Amino acid sequence: MPRTIDSASLNTMFDALQNPYRRRILLAISDHNPREIKEFTQTKFASVNGDKADPEQLEVELHHSHLPKLAEKGYIDWNPEAQTIRRGSNFDDIAPLLKLMDDHADKLPADWP
């Protein structure tokens, strides 16, 4: 029986996916779980359309914005002491949307993921 997703859940997913950096984090843990946080502080990981990210700013945003937001929604489990993230208890909710978007990346805007 297909699962029903309410509009509040869909809004939560789109809110998490609105930032390209968070999309990359979710796709990365979709591909390989768990991941080390240092992977996400590399400039090449966060660059969008060839724009270079400031590594210091990137780390601040990662720890004070992106990881807390994804952890709060249950999409990731973040362990600051071990410096790792893994799929969270609600990751399976967003996984089909990630797969759909990844499968059709050629039809999405240039800054995807």
C-alpha cells in the first residue's frame, strides 16, 4: 500500500532541500553512510556553479545552520564528538524525493544538486 505524505511533510522536505549544500549532504549520505564531517568542509564539495566557497564560512554554516537543520528534521544523525553524520530516523521519508531529483538532474537548474 503506497504511503501518503501530507503537505506539512512535503513542505519540510522542500525546506531541507532548498539549499544546494544541504542537498549535497543528503545525496552524499544516500550514496555512502556514515560520512565524516570533514568531507563536507572541503571547498570543492560546497562550490556551486564553479563559485569557490570560503572554507571558514562554510564550516560555520555547516555547524550552525545546515547540520542542525537536517538533524532537527531527523534526516541525519549528527555526532559532533565523532565528527560523523549518518542517515537519520526520517531519512527514508526524503530518500525517494532525492532519488527522483537525482535521476532527473539533467532537467533541473544548473546549481543542482
